[in-house]
Amino acid sequence: MEIFLVLVSLILIVLGIVGSFLPILPGPLTSWAGLLVLHFTDGVDMSDTFLIATLIFAIFIYVLDYIIPAIGTKRFGGSKAGMIGTTLGLIVGLFSPIPFGIIIGPFFGALIGEMIHRNDIDKALRAAFGSFLGFIASTFMKFIVAIVYLGFFIVKLSQHNAAWY
């Protein structure tokens, strides 16, 4: 049972890292769920304070994930259409065979969204750039948190394995 819980925990941690890039999965929250599952294995010491603090931080990052792209878009004169285009561009970029589709897709998605919203290429380019910067900042932030949670997983598991010897 313990090996099963460790494997489920690892899968959730990895899904959290992947979720940092996919808009479908809440990356840090999924990684936190992996820490929670690891907590239920025998011999892994995680205090309630640690779990609550990491949960609060994951929720904070989850909320910021929606605020940061909006700030980037708004700061550069973008609209909701640009933000929707960014998300759609990300999804298309994920499944496209072109290199760096995950990076190029959100930019072009925002550009197309802004061009649909307004027919001024200069304003659309500027808003697309802002939306793209917000997306990149938000994705980077989620990725870092998910990697830190992976580090917690490794440290807690290695402490547990050290106790076996």
C-alpha cells in the first residue's frame, strides 16, 4: 500500500509540473495533492503547519494565475478577446507539430483575438505582447512552485528512506 501511495504521489507531482503549462490542470494545486498523498504514507513526517502553508501558497499561486495575464494584457492595452486568444493559442500550440508551439501559440492567439476585437494592427500587436508576457510570467511562476513541491517530495521521501536503514 505504501508503494502505491508513493507512486500516486509522484504521478500527482509530475501532473502538477505538466499542469504548469496546460490550462486544464491547476499545476501547483495538483502538486500539493501529491504532497498530501505522500503525507499518508507511513513514516513520512509532514506537519500540519507545513501542509497548510504549502496549500495556502498553492491557492495563492492559483489565484495569481488568473490575475497576472489580465494585468499584462490590460497594461499593454489588451482586451478580454486577447486573453481568450492567448488561451486558445496555447491549446493549439500544444498540439501543433511546430517547434516552440507552446510559446508561439499564445502570442498569435492573442494577436488574432485582438485583431477580431479591433482592427488596428499596432494596438493588437502591443496587446498581444502584453498578454503573452503575462502568460509567460504566470506559467513560469507555476512551474517554479511545482518544481519546489517536487523538491519537497524528494526530500521527504529521502528522509523516509534514510529511516529504513
